[in-house]
Amino acid sequence: MHAEIVIRPAAVTVLVAPREEVALAVRETNPSPLYFCGRTHPVLDVIGGMFAGDVDVWPVRDAREIILLLGEVKRQSIVVEHDPAFYAPCPECAAALGRTLRERVQRSRTTVVYLATRRDGWLDEVEEAAWS
């Protein structure tokens, strides 16, 4: 038996769990999220088209692109599926993305979910910056 996964509204929630568990939690996101993903997206693959409402999936190349696009997005629910390749071209962008997500929540009360199927150093940097 696994603990229930809770997505906090108007906050940055970092979820690290097996993809099936994360998919179940994210699938019920309300309002339907804007979903950023990279070259791999194991959670999105499990979810498929089964969101509770309309979801926009935006494939991105790297963290810089997410940071830029966040300034244009008006959605109140955002999901970012972790991809270590986001940070290869710009290692300092991990902390910058975390800060940008935190600022987005503070400015507009957006619900942000940053999800991964396992931890790594990039995820730790994003999480630390988002919560500091």
C-alpha cells in the first residue's frame, strides 16, 4: 500500500514516484493543466489522453524554453515532467526554473506540479530553488 499523493493547490508540488502512481495523481489535476515535457515523458505515456479535461501538451527542448514560455502561459495549472536533458545545455537553468516556478505561484496562485519517476541532482536543484 502506497501513501496517497497530494497535489497542493497554489503551490509547487514536487512528485517523485513510480510513473503509474504519479500518473493517477496528475490525471485528476483541476483545472486541466498545461503539460511541459521533453524528449522522454514516461508519465505522460501512462496517462495517454485520459485527463479529466482538456490538456495542452507542449514539448520543449530545454529548461530555458520552459522559463520563456511560462511568461506567456495564462493557465492556472501547470505540469512539468522532469527530463535531465533539459539541463545539459544550461546547467544553471535547474535553479532558475525552480525560482521561476516559485515566482509564478506567488504572483498568480498557479498550481504547479513538477514530476519525476526518480531523483537526480537536477531535480534536487529545481526543488531546492522552488521551495527556498
